[in-house]
Amino acid sequence: MGEKLISNNKKIYHDYFVLEKYEAGIALKGTEIKSLRMGKCSIAESICRIDKGEVYIFGMNISPYEKGNIFNVGSTRTRKLLLHKKQILKIQQELMLSGNSLLPVRVYLKEGLAKVEIALCKGKKKYDKREDIKKKDIKRNLDRKFKGASIKV
């Protein structure tokens, strides 16, 4: 069946070094899955935290379903993420290191189930960001330069 991308947070790759990624399910209520299938989701300002051995996502915005009724819930409520206990313990150990954060990268549907890809990240300094921009510019210039040329071996 494949995956259908709903929301993506590309800014993470600009602001953080991604150390490790995990796939987690989302515990949804009411008509939230219908809104997700329509693509009404934003993870731009969201963050994940571990509380009492459970992983939660804060600030994830799922717009209320237009044709919904009393089963609609708050759009930015805290949602529980579904991970294995060993994964949660490993993430918790990594988060104890200074400068590490747990952030959502993308939200997608996989075989009809709502999934979120979370990443263990370490913040970049300003000079790291400038280095990345410089590398992208060099690569872009090289690609532009050799676009029409065929390389013979």
C-alpha cells in the first residue's frame, strides 16, 4: 500500500544534527484520523518529551474535521506516541546528554495507520549552519557547471 506523507518539517535539518530516527504510532481520538487523511496537520512548532516512561508530542496541530460533530477534540492537544519500552529507555538515556532534543520530522500514513517519525537531534551552532550553506552552494554550482557535460572514463 505504501506511505502517504501528510506533514514534513524540513527546518530540523537546518537547525539540528539528526543523530537517530524512530517510527512511532500516534494515539488519536475521535475524528482526528479523518483530518489527517485530508492532510490537515502541522508539526512546525511541535516537540516530544518523555513523562513517566511515556513519550508525548506537544504542539502538534491537527485541524478539526469539518464534517465532525461532538467527537472533535482540541487541535493542539497533547498526544501519546506509541513506542516499545526499550526504545523509550534508549531515547531517555540519550536525552540526558546536554544539547539533545527529541523532535518530530514527518507525519505520514503507513498501511492506513498514522505514524510520526521522531528524531534524536543535537542543536547546530551558527558556524555549522554557515558551513552547510557553503557546501550546498558549492554542490549547486558544480551541478550547474557539469549539467550539460558528459563525463568520459
